[in-house]
Amino acid sequence: CLGGGSWKCKENDENSGVGSAAALHSDSGAISSNSKGRGILYEQLHDRGKAEEDKTYKPTQLRRWRPVPPVPANRGMPGENGKAVTIPPEKEALMKEKFKLNQFNLLASDMISFNRSLTDVRLEGCKSKIYPKLLPSTSIVIVFHNEAWSTLLRTVWSVINRSPRPLLKEVILVDDASEREHLGRQLEDYVAKLPVPVHVFRTEKRSGLIRARLLGAKHVKGEVITFLDAHCECTEGWLEPLLARIAEDRTTVACPIIDVIADDTFEYISASDMTWGGFNWKLNFRWYRVPQREMERRGNDRTAPLRTPTMAGGLFSIDKDYFYHLGSYDEGMDIWGGENLEMSFRVWQCGGILEIIPCSHVGHVFRDKSPYTFPGGVSKIVLHNAARVAEVWMDEWRDFYYAMNPGARSVDVGDVTQRKSLRHKLKCKSFRWYLENVYPESQMPLDYYHLGEVRNMETQNCLDTMGHKSGENLGVSYCHGLGGNQVFAYTRRQQIMSDDNCLDATSPEGPVKLVRCHGMGGNQLWVYDKNAQTIKHVNTGQCLTKPDVRDTSIPLLRPCDGSIGQMWVMNSKFKW
Ligand code: LR7
Ligand code: MN
């Protein structure tokens, strides 16, 4: 959720179909069903020559189960059926005070039953699906640092109330060095009385969510590991589709649709089934709209598993042996961040499949800020983790990460030799393969001539996005040489791009705007003449020109005249 160094998880980017789950429940829905054949690309994704027995479970590893009846509404309790909780005006001050503890409305959470009822948010087609009578069992691993009592226990109770008992081996809670009283003895005493085995393990010192999950995973006795954040609510029928998918093929990593539990009211808001996971040049996880291509591969069946390029990271099921076969997690990652992309790339590049299972819904409290400390500093930790992802998995595309995050060049990535040898040992495919086959819609250009600053010869100033969003003007400013907003790629498809925006002009007078790249040429087509050093806009025939004296921050489009103000240097790496 981390976006551009901020913690915004609920920001929606109107222009791109990008956004957080919070903004995605307004699903416009309509999907054209004009497709005949399915995409063939994925059918050959991996060489699935493995013996069938390897892919599934032995009968002794499976359990007979029955569906669980819905949790009845608790009469008179706030928040039932997933409704928003309202706080009386006289408690507003208290509410604000408590909000700071966890960065969500703790007062509201504390008013809601651990067993609150939720509406059945599944698509109709999901409710009538029949799953195998025998499924593998799973252990639920929940790690936390200073989690609130009510959210943690509502997570646990929602698992207990909505999972077929034979499939629920145990719940494993990993306390990552919390400092809150209620998470000590009180928690152990409480869980000892629960109707399913719940174990509490504790890290000796703050180890971060990645190493905490590794500690939890070590104790798993079920066939499948299911990870959840500590502020979730599982809905009716959430578990069966995840386990059924893994039972079909143990190399599948299965994620539910992550619904939104509003941080201010605890309202349960169903998220769209039309979004999948992507990432940007900064290596932030982002939600994007599922492309038509993937809809067609699924035969336009919205209940069918959705192959996603990346996952959010907190909520997923994976076969235990496969988890270790694939190299579990990178122990060199601290506190928070990066492990979700690391695992996503690893799964795809090393022969697995990463899917969102639309018939499985789990709610998660999305918040704007992180409530806990990042010992050593947020940016240092997040940049360190992401740099490890870039170094190990992204080949030359790691340059985009470093160009976009100049600060990352100076952080210590630590030792990545073990992770690189894992990649080698598993004979994992290249990042190019991933971009070509799994995520052709990504904003990583497959081939590009230049990645770096674009400097005007006359003014010696550089093109600069000024941090503008899609639809806003391109800028120009003093070249700082630090990358970030002054980094542009000139691609083989003749786009000039910065992350997911492309230089775009609709009229010969300009202005030149940043617009979400559409990859269709048109107004986003630019020809750079390496000798003349001109950047010509194909549709208008005009040349990109230094700004006018009246406003020195806006580059212009002008008839090409060979003047020095129309000469731009792109000198990072030219391979024509
Ligand atoms: O030092 C820590 N130790 C911990 O045990 C820091 C965190 N944690 C725990 C924490 O208490 C929580 O239970 O780890 C869990 C995840 O931390 P959050 O809730 O602060 O993370 P998040 O929900 O903001 O972030 C998402 O990205 C993370 C990247 O490292 C993890 O993968 C989270 O699991 C993940 N959450 C989801 O995928 C839910 C959907 C959010 C989105 C998009
Ligand atoms: Mn979370």
C-alpha cells in the first residue's frame, strides 16, 4: 500500500483504473463478452511436465468437511452485517485520541462483537460452486506488532466461525515483540479457552513481519499455510476455494479478494473483482484494472481464478512444502515492505502460479499511516527491502527502481548471494520472461533506448514531472542529477515515459502533458533524432522546445527550426 513514501492505501487514481481496494468497490462491472477463444499465452506459461501425483495431495493428507452455516446477527450490537459504526458526538474526542494507537478507529472496533455478522458478498456464481469433498487442512499464521485486542480477536474469531473445522488445523499467532499489556499473559489465557488450537509464539526482539512469519511457518502442522494480517475478517466460504485451488495444483499461491474494512467506521465494503496487483517504478504495490486479455483467458467467468502479476502480500494460502521449496521468504528483509513483490516475482519466475480467487473474500482494515515504529527509519528499511527485490529478481529493470528512488543507491542492500543462488538452483526464468508473459501491461518498457534525465542544450535545464499526476502539464527545472521526477525512459515504442505516465500532446500549440501511457502510439509518439538531438512529436510534427521567458517551467511545442532551444540530450544508455 505504501505509495510514494506515504502510507496512503486508499488513494484512488481516477485516470488509471489504479487505486486501493477502498476505492474499488465502485465496480462499473460491465465486461464485454465478445471474446471467442481464450488467450493461449498462459497455456504455455510453464512447462507443466510434472507428474500428477506431485501436484496434488495423497488421500491421507485430505480431510472431509462440510460448509459452515452463516454467523447470525448479534441483536443490538453495532456494526452487525458489516455496517458502519457511528460514534456519538460526546465521544468524538475520545475516538480521536484512541485512533492514534493503531491508526484506525479503535473505539468503533471495540464496540463491535468478535463474532459480528457480515453480508455474503460473493458473486452468485460462487455460492453454488461445489468444491471437492476432501481438502487439505491449513494452519492460519497471523503476525502482529502492537495490534489492538479487538481487531486481533475478531480476526481469530472470524477464522474460527467461518472455516470448516476439519480444515482448520490451528491458528498460530506470532507476537513480534509487542509492548502492549493485553498481548502478554492475557492473550495466552484467552486463546487457551478457544474451541480450536491457537498457539502464541513470540519473537525475542522486534524482527519485522517477514521474519515473524518465518517463525510462525516453522510451527505449522497443516498441509497449507494461510497468512493473514492481524486486522482481518474472513467471510462466508472464504477458505474452501483457496484450498480447493491448491489441491488442484500445489504450485498455486492463492489470494482472496481483499475487501475493505473502513478504518474510520469499520464498515465492511466489498472490493472489486476486476482489479489485480501490479507495481510501479518505485516498486510500490498498486491495484490496476484486470485487462481484457485475462478476462478472455478466463472465458469471461468472473468467478474463475484470476492470474495476477503481484499480490498485496498479507493474505494468501500456499502449500507448506511448496513454500519452502520456493525459498520461503528473504530473511534479509526487515520490518515491512518488499516481501510481497519478492514472493510474487519468485512464484512466477520459478514455475508457480499466483492467483486471486474471486470466490474467496477477506476484509482488511486499510489505513493511511503505519501505527508502529520502523527502527532505523521508514525509508531506509523500505528502500533496503525493495533494493533486495530489484537486485535478485529484476535483472536490468532494477535500473528503473534506482533511477526513481535515488536514495536507494546509498542504502546497504546487504548480502543477496543466497537469494541469487536460490534463483539459480530453482532455474528461475528471467524478468524479461515475466514482463513478456505474465505482465505485458506493466509500465516497465521491455526495450528502451534511454533511461535518465532529458536535458535542454540551451538552458541546461531538465524535463521534470514536478510530481504531477496524469492529465497535468509536464515541467522543466534545474537539473539536479538525482533522478526521481527527472527520470524518463525513451522506449522502443517511441514513448517518453515516467513511471506509468507518457508525454502526450493533443494540439500543435501544446501543452505537453503527462498522460497515462496507453501504448497505442497516437499522441504519445515521439521521435528522437540522435544526431540533431530533437524530440519531434509525430502527430503534430512539432518539436519539443525550451520554455518561453514568460514561464520558464513549461516546455513548449514549436515548429522545428534547428535552434539550440530544441536540442535535448539523452545520454544514459543508447542502444539503437
Ligand atoms: O514489524 C512488524 N511486525 C509485524 O508483525 C510490522 C508489522 N507486523 C505485522 C502487523 O501487525 C500486521 O499484522 O505485520 C502485519 C502487516 O503489517 P501492516 O498491517 O502494517 O501492513 P499493510 O497492511 O499496510 O501492508 C501490506 O503490505 C505489507 C508489506 O510488507 C505486508 O505484506 C502486509 O501483510 C500487507 N497487507 C495486505 O496485503 C492487506 C491488504 C493491503 C494492501 C494493499
Ligand atoms: Mn494490514
